[in-house]
Amino acid sequence: MKEKVLVTGGAGYIGSHTIIQLLMSNYEVVVIDNLSNSKEASLKRVEEITGKSVKFYKVDLLDSEKVDEIFTIEKIDSVIHFAGLKAVGESVEIPLKYYHNNLTSTLVLCEAMQKHNVKNLVFSSSATVYGDPAAVPITEDFPLSATNPYGRSKLVIEEILNDLYISDNSLNIAILRYFNPVGAHKSGMIGEDPNGIPNNLAPYIAQVAICKRDALKVFGNDYNTHDGTGVRDYIHVTDLADGHLRALEKLNEKPGYVVYNLGTGCGYSVLDVVKAFEKASGKTIPYQLVDRRAGDIATCYANASKAEKELGWKATRGIDEMCEDTWRWQKMNPNGFE
Ligand code: NAD
Ligand code: UFG
């Protein structure tokens, strides 16, 4: 029998790329998404790419009755929990909405899993839980802290899941701390489709390249980095998706509560990314140097050797491929999924 995976937030950016890998590896996929930050078209594209179908429930995870009903109908084996609100700046403005959505949806999901005896959970955490790290590269045992409500919601969920595991050792929970996901599926048919003005670097640059925005604002050039601009560990979304499959396989070995960084271990500055994108697109990316963005840190990159050792996972796609794939998606879909 095929393993049936419930993917919450599956219509979103990372979820849709992960579902492709799941379907290609013969998992059966059920999606719950309220489409608050995504479009159903992404799942249609996933079906086109793979030639396989996805069972989709347009349901809010806050709706415990509907979630319970889905668990009754579907006989879920494992869950990958992507659903959540993720805009750092917005989380500072409307913290209650972030805490309510991200925390309560996780509680509702875990209650349904408990009731229906589902033991395996993969959770989307973030490198943001390391706050401003004292050193790089970052290993999983670094101290954790949060600098905004979004990050705090991730940190609190990690703690809740750890408490849950302590109360029931038969659970298997993989916390995946993503570094900076970028790129798109090779087909150019799915990719990141932010609402309004992009907060993140790669989609912003892509919109400058396609002339939807005039110029990139580079937030700060006085950091202690090789060119003064912020350094991050950009990871191709397809590598990230593969990491979820390796984590699911790991859960079948009953490891208990485990935590992994998913990053490449390489740091690139904002201007490095601009150069790589110019090379990939053949376009010039005009930019202005402006003040630092509040809450940003200088440098963040992973030591991802634990995932390599224990999951047999390693990112294989470099910055050029990330930019080429982002550009293909942007060029083929200037207005995203619309
Ligand atoms: P996304 O916004 O594209 O996907 C999240 C999906 O969850 C969306 O489709 C949204 O409609 C859905 N959703 C939100 N609240 C919901 C609810 N209450 N009920 C049902 N569906 C709901 O974001 P993404 O980039 O794919 O991120 C996926 C996960 O990874 C998120 O938890 C995010 O915090 C985490 N993460 C993302 C990044 C990043 O930079 N993209 C980095 C680290 C961690
Ligand atoms: N940047 C700019 N101009 C922009 C956007 C970003 O210069 O218009 C710079 C930032 O200052 C930073 C780098 O580009 O130095 C990356 O910024 P992003 O906003 O793309 O990503 P962050 O590292 O700030 O944060 C992202 C997600 C978080 C997540 C974190 C770690 O937005 O949710 O990665 O995974 F927690």
C-alpha cells in the first residue's frame, strides 16, 4: 500500500515543490490549505507536471471539526506541516493573527493526529529560531531565540512539539530548520508567487528583472561581511523538498524527536545574488544602497552535516541554478499563477 501523506499548506511555495517529489516517489498526497497565501492553480500545475492527482481540501486548519473529518475519511500515515503565515514584518504589525494562526492550527492538527493515532510529523521551522547567532556556521545545538512574532511562533511550536513527544514517546517528529529557500521547479510551471510587494530578496530581484519594479533596495552595506551586504544560506527549493522526503523516511525508523538544519553551508551576500541573477537572466539589476532593515542580521549560514549524516541528504544545486530556475519561472509567469 502507498504511504498516505497529509501536506498542510501544500498549495504554497515549498509545499507544492515537495508534493511533486512525493508524487514522483509514489506517495499518495492529501492537501489541506485555506489558500490564504496561495492559489489552487499551483496544485493543478503539480498534477500536470507529475501526471498524478492530489486530493485537495480547501479547509482552514483552525476549523477543528473539518480537520477531524478529513482524518476520519483519509487514513493518514504521516503529516508534513507547512501551513502558516510567514511574513516577518507583518507579524510585528499583527502579532495576534500570527500567534493565533500558526499556534492554534498546529494544536488542532496535533489533536487530530492524536485522536486518529497518526504518529509521524515533519514540521517547517526556520533558521530564524537561531536569532542573531554568535558564530557561523550554525549547528542544531546553538542557543535559540526569537526577534519577532513570526520567529517566536516557530520557536514556541518547536517547544510544544517537544513537550508532546515527552508525553508520548511513540511519536516521531522531525523539525526541519530551513535556511533561505529560493528557486523554482525546472519546468518553470511552479514557483514562488508572493502577494503584493515581495519581502524576500529573490522574488524582488526577479520582479526587477522583469521590469515590474524599478530597482532593488539593498538593505545595508555596512555589515561586517565581504562586501558589506547581508550574507545568507540560499537553498534551492527542490533540494529542500528532497530533504522532506528523507525526513519522512527517517521517521519510519522511529527516531523520536529530531532536529535538522536544511541549508547548503554556503553564504552569499545580497550583491553576490544580484550578480548571479544578472548572469542567469542576461538583465541588469539596478539597485540602490539604503539603510539596514530593522531586525536583519549580518550573516547566517548552516552547518548541515547532521542532515547529511543522519538523513543521507545534501543540497546539490548552487546559486547559479537557483537564479536560472527563479528566472525561468518569473519569465514564463510574469503575473504568477494569475
Ligand atoms: P507559503 O505561504 O507559500 O505556504 C504556506 C501555505 O499555508 C499557504 O498556501 C497558505 O495558504 C497556507 N496556510 C496558512 N495558514 C493556514 C491555515 N490556517 N489553514 C490552512 N492553510 C493555511 O509559504 P512557504 O514559503 O511555502 O512556507 C512554508 C512553511 O515553511 C511555512 O510554515 C513557513 O513559515 C516555513 N518557512 C518558510 C521560509 C521561506 O523563506 N519561504 C523559511 C523558513 C521557514
Ligand atoms: N534584502 C535586501 N533587499 C530586499 C530584500 C532583502 O537587501 O528587498 C536582503 C536582506 O537584508 C537580507 C537578504 O537580502 O540580507 C535576505 O533577505 P530575505 O528577506 O530574503 O530573507 P531573510 O534572511 O531576512 O529571512 C528569510 C525568511 C524568514 C526566515 C529566514 C531564515 O523571510 O522567514 O529567511 O529561514 F526565517
